[in-house]
Amino acid sequence: MKVFHKHAKNYKVLVQAIKQTKPLLRTIAGPVPFLFDEKTLENELNFTLDLGWGPIDLLGEIPGVVSYEDLMKNAI
């Protein structure tokens, strides 16, 4: 699992990898288009996306999880 820390270079790489799939934001009302760029990633924490070939969640914060290390201790 690759962990992306808040850093401009990481945002750029992530956007380059995902933007070509024309991601849609998954919402209760259904998928909606939105601007997926470095600034959007920097200003928000969590994204639930539909990439056309499948869903992906980009989670910058998970309630109850203090750190990545704590999460990995209980991972299966």
C-alpha cells in the first residue's frame, strides 16, 4: 500500500495517474463531475471516486485512526 503524505509532489503524481480516467465524485445522488487537481486534493481530506473501471476511495482522515502505523497494527 502506497501512502501519500500531504506534499505538492505527491498530489501532482496522484492527479496525473487518476485524471486520465475522468474521475467522477460518488455522491448519494449519484456520480457527478468535479475538478480533480492538485488544489482540490490539498483543500479536502476524503474523496470517493468512480474511475470508470471501478471505485476508489482516497482517505486523508479516518475517524478513530490516529496514525498509519496504528492502522497497520490491526490490518489483515
